Amino acid sequence: MILRQFPPMGVYETLFKFVDATHKYMGDPGTHPWAQGYPLTTQIPGGPTLPKSIEFDAIDLKYPKATGEPPLLEAIANYYNHFYGAGITSENIAVFAGGRPAIFATLAFLLDDTTIALEKTEYTPYYDVLKVLDRKVHLIQSDSSNRFRPSLEDYQIEPLNGTSRVMLVKSNPCNPTGVATGGDDLKRLLEQFSSENTGALIDEAYEFYCDPEPESALKHIDNIDDTNIFVIGAATKGLQVPGMRIGWAVASKAHIEIFRNYSSFGMGGVSRASQIYVTGLLEQKRVGQARTAICSFYSEQRKRYGDGLAELGFELFTGTGGFYHWGRLPQELTGDEFNDRLFAHEAGILPGRVCDMGRTDAAPSALERYARFSFGPLRAESYDDDMRILRECLQ
């Protein structure tokens, strides 16, 4: 073995266990993909249709540009400028093959003397990336004692020994909890991380899934060129096309230049066909319709599934964003024990322990009895069957 060994990211750990137990991939017809973080990829009520084809010519078969094709870069800039008054240009944007590569690149190229500030309950790949990169991490309290809602004071962090900078890494709305930081709280949080020796990576995969309306950090940043703030977006969730693998980072022009240089040797650009497809999804009228429809449909789903899970005995801590419910399981069950029952019904949730950024092999995670339930890929008409399976597995 010449490669360094490491385990799969938490979601994929669950998917691989599901395959072993059922001989199916979670998300295949007839399965119940409550562990997975993808939205419906069909038209939702009130939403725009999803194109079934694109047009391209011989030019589009050439290598893509390092940080993205100009039409897509302009479409992304126009989107943020129209809806949030961001004041950015295409030179503030780099395109990646999904949101995770943008996150990885940002964390990989941080200066070595940087402390990562991270909530204790967070998006599972952060744990894996920070372990692989061997970053120094300060964990911010986020558990049942504060209902997974850190205060602004909790983010007032000094660099750890041997470091001189602090970089906040935060999904907003939070995956897995759905807790969203917005309005004045978001503005003040960004101000805390806008000095010369601070920065923030704000992962906005679930931007459209905020109730009562979508919100971006870019609404609250006067001039991103004067900051070390990185806003990560993607077509995956709000635009309903995870298979296109298009994500982006919005940052200062100086940081985007670094991503261009990285792409020249480490990525080689991103599929031009995918970029053409996503550019069309960002047409202003269409994306406005998508924002409204996504927010409305998934807010209704959040309430509906929240009521159903609470009736079954789940202690929910869910916020007002995303398409997950986050809670403590009934009957003293752990997430893994619950999955053992669910797999028999070709269903599964994400065990809470894989969302624990402070977990170790030495002791059980404090989140063993928690679970993330995804209603993202669920059709409205699947609700009764979903509740039936959950009820049977709790009897």
C-alpha cells in the first residue's frame, strides 16, 4: 500500500453500509433515502421546469477556462448582485466541480498558522477534510445545552498556540441542524471575521431553503475584496441539479487568482457542458421563480415531517433552513441501531455521530442518539408511507 488510508466521509459510510445490507444504492427506485442530501430533481410545485437538453458546438469541446466560462461567471455575479446587491464581478468567482472541491481548495491553501473555528455539530465532510489536512481546530459549543444555536459571543475566538489567524468554517443554514444565521446576527458575525487576521468560509449550499426567504452572506459584505471571506455556492440544492457537479467560490480577486492557479495544475477546469446547462438555470426570471418555489415547498415539507417525527417521539432541534430534521431518537436508540431496523425496509437515516466534529475513536460520540432525517428527495405523496416505516421501526 503506497497511499495513506482514511475512511469514507460519514454520508458515504452510511451509503456503503446500506448497499451491504440491501444490495441496492440508497436513492434507487423503491428505497427511502432519508440519509442523503439531495433535492428532488423533478419540477416542484410552482417551480420552473428542468431542461432536458443543451446546445453546444465544437468550441465547447475544448478545454474549459481555469476559473469558469465567462457566461456562467457573469450569470453567477448577476444573480448575487440582483438579489443581494453584492457588488461583485466575474473576477470575484471561481467555478469548481461542486461545492466540496471549493471548500477543500480553500482549506488546503490556508496559511499554516491558521486556527479553524468550527461548530461542534456540522457538515460531515468538514471533519474528514480537516483531518486529512491536519488543521488545528477550535470547536464552538453546539449541542443540546444551547439547542445547537451558538451565540455571537461563542464565535469570539483567539488563535490557538502556534497560530496567529482564525478562519471560521460554517454551513449556513447548518447541515445537519437546519439552524440559520441571518439578518443582523449574520452581519455582525461577518464583521467579527473581516479583520486582517481573520476570515470565514460560509457554505451556502442551502441558501434557497431558508424560511421565510433565501439569504446570503453577500447581502452583508460591503466589499469582499477587503476581506478573507469565502462564500461557497452550488447548483446542487437550490437549482436541483446535483449531477451537474457545478459549485463556486465568491471571494476577493486576489484569492480567486490563487484558485485559477490551482485549477491550472490540480483541476483543469470544469465540464463546459455542465457550465452551459447551469448558466441557463441562472436566468434571472427563472432563478427568481426557483427561489420562491423551493422556499415554499420545502418549508411546508419541513413542518409536515416535523409534526410527524415529533408525534413518533423524536426530540427535534431543527432550525428554519435546509431540508433536514435534526433530533434525538426515542427509546434510547442510537443512530446506528435505528439504521439496523430501517435497512430491513430499504430506508436509512444519517447517524448523528458522523456530524460530531469532536468525535474520537476512544469514546462514544455525544451525538450517538441523534439522527439527521432528510426530506430533500421526498415527494409530497410519500409522506404516509414514510411515517408507516418509521412507526414500524419504533415498535
